[in-house]
Amino acid sequence: MKQTAEYREWYKGRFDLFERSLNGEASAEIHSIRKAAIARFSELGFPTTKHEEWRFTNVSPIASREFSPAMEKKNSLTKEQLRPFLFKTPHRLVFVNGQYSDALSSLGSFPKGVTVSSLSSALRNTPALVTPHLAKYASIEDNAFVALNTAFVRDGGFVYVPDGIQFDEPLHLLFLSDAGEGMMISPRNLMIVGKRAQLSIVESYVALTDSNYLVNAVTEVSLDEESTLEHDKLQNDGMKAFHVSAANVRQKRGSNYVSNTLAMGGALVRNNLAAVLDGEHSECTLNGLTLGTGSQLIDHHTAIDHATPNCTSHELYKAILDQKSHGVFNGKIFVRKDAQKTDAKQTNKTLLLSDEAVIDTKPQLEIFADDVKCTHGATVGQLDEEQVFYLRSRGIDRTHARDILTFAFAGDVVNRVHNESLRSQMEALVNDKLNEGRRN
């Protein structure tokens, strides 16, 4: 592993090159945010297993490599090459190695006042919508990867839905990687949903190459009073790639946030998802599914902060781990002193398909109020042989019986995705991944 000072100097050097490439943009307000972020990253350095939040996830495979930020360049991809990654929707923003592609994107008509664009375009054309929110929810103070993303922030998806608009058709943010060895891609997404407004977003991260690259993504979400957002994420990077992400959500009174995450691609994957329920009667639902094969490490860290009374949260994370894969789940529910009448439930379930697969699970409750209803639990096990026997007694061979039971275990999460086309795509991916595990 590189010495801490050595990789800090590496990224400082990459930042200096990045800064020189910005030309006039270096004088923009956002660049002061970038400079503060690279300074903070230099102070923090990458986390180690000595840090409690990273105890089970060793990021030395990232820290020991020299990743260079993806620079702007033309791509030669065609819409036909996108086909395997699409589901039915008229609205799609496509990014190649973190850079927005107008030629590959397709946007239908939007209700009046809705803004959907690349973040770089929004910073140029509608900065008054962006600057009150950008870098306000995902903190650089204690997360080195957020600091590194913020230092190199340039593009990603931007969505603004004004008060009272019901934007029902899903918006797809498709991040394609055809990156070469040692490339760092830093998408930054910002979603702002106004009072009584509604939005459905799908983030998908997929690969066209099997190279060793790093995706370091950050998504910030602001939900105003009585707004609703379904936020689905499909993470299927190349099996040699690294993927680290942070999603930070701020909810106001009566808002409803629903997240469904499927993580299945990459050598090392870490998804951080944190929501602050900062208004009474807000609701937060987090669902996640891990599919691990080979020697993958896939880590989900969640935090739900009940900052106000009369709020509800539901959380269900499942993992299916085969061969020598390693899963991690750390879920924290924090109930503040004045957050009376909190109702929170957290469940983590893991299915181990081999004797060498490992799960580290740590559900947590920190409660400082006395009138609450909070539960959490975790289960780890293998397929129920009685259920396998029952299916075999009905004429189903053992392999098919195991597949049926495994797919049913995964379906409990996948079936919570409301968009039928996306759900069908996820089901096919789950099936392919389970078959891959059986073949290897």
C-alpha cells in the first residue's frame, strides 16, 4: 500500500492538472468548494480498517493505486450499444466516464418549470437553483471519498421539480464506463423536489469494459414538504472495478423517500446512504439487495436520523453471497431526544450459498427519546433443506429447486420496485448473476 503522504501528493497533483484544464471556470464559485475539498481530503486521507465505519471494508486496493480523473473527450458510442442497459422511459440522461453525452441522451417533454439537465449545464444556466443545495447535504468533513468527489466535481445529473408538480414518468440517469486502467470517474447528482411534488429517479452504473477503474459517486437529495421521491439504484460495474458512493437525503415535513438499491458488480463496492428526517410526519423507506460471487466485497452502510417527532422509517436489506464473496451491512437508526413517537424498523437477512462466503452485519439503534417504537434484527443462514426437499418431491430437480428458493429470497426486494420495465430488467440481472455464481 502506498504511504499516506504519497497518495495524497498524487491526488493533489491530479487536482493541479484538473484546475489548469478549467480555464475560466476556475474563477467560478464552485471552484472554491473544490479547493476546500481537496484540502480536506489531504487532511483525512483514505480510511483504514482502524476507522470504525470501515472496520470490515479494507480500501487499500484503492489507496494503493494511482487513479487519474477522467478528462473531457469525445466518445464514439452509439445508442445501439446502450440497448442492454435500458428500460422503458422517455427521459434519459447518459454520461460516459462521468461526462454528459447529448447525442446518447433522450428527453421527452416535461411539465412547466421542471428542469432536467447535466449538472455542468445547470451551473452555467441556472446557478440560482443549484448553489443553495450543492455540497450542502453530503459533508466533506468526515468522508474522504465525498471530499475527493467534491474536489473533482464537474458533471452529473441535475433535476429540479417545482412545487405541486407530479412528474410520474421515471428519469433515468445512466452512467456508462468504458474507462481504461486507472481512471477515476466522479459523478455528482443533485435532485431537488418542491412542496407536494413527485419524482421517480433511476441511477444505473454499468460497464462496457472489464478494466480496473474507480467510480466515486455522490448524490444529494432535497425533499420539500409533502414531496415524494422513489430513488432506484442499479450498480453493475465491471468485476475488476471499484465503486464507492454516497447518497445524502434531507427530508422536510410530510415528505416520503423510497430507495431501492441492487448492488452486484465490482471487486469492491461501498454504498453509503444517509437520510435526515427533518420535519414531522416524514417517512423513509430503504431497501437493498446484494448479489456477491467470486471474491467480491459489497458493503452497504445506511443511517437514518430521526431528527423530529412523529416520523417513520422502514429498512430491509438482503444479501445473497456465493463462493468467497464478502458482504457487509451496517445500518444505524438514530432517534434524537425530541423525536417522540418515532416508528422505525430495520431488518437485514443474508443467504449464504457456500461455506466460504462471509457476512459482517451490524444493525444499530441509538435512541434518546422515550416514547418510540423501534426494532432491528439480522438473520444469516443457508437454504432450508426442508423447502428444497418439498420442491423435489414435486418433481423439481435439486438445482432448479435451489434456484427457485434463491430467486424468491431476492424477489422480496426486487418486487418493491414500482416501475415494471425496470423491475423486469432487475429480475433478469438477478437471474443471470445467480447462474454466473453456479457456473464459476
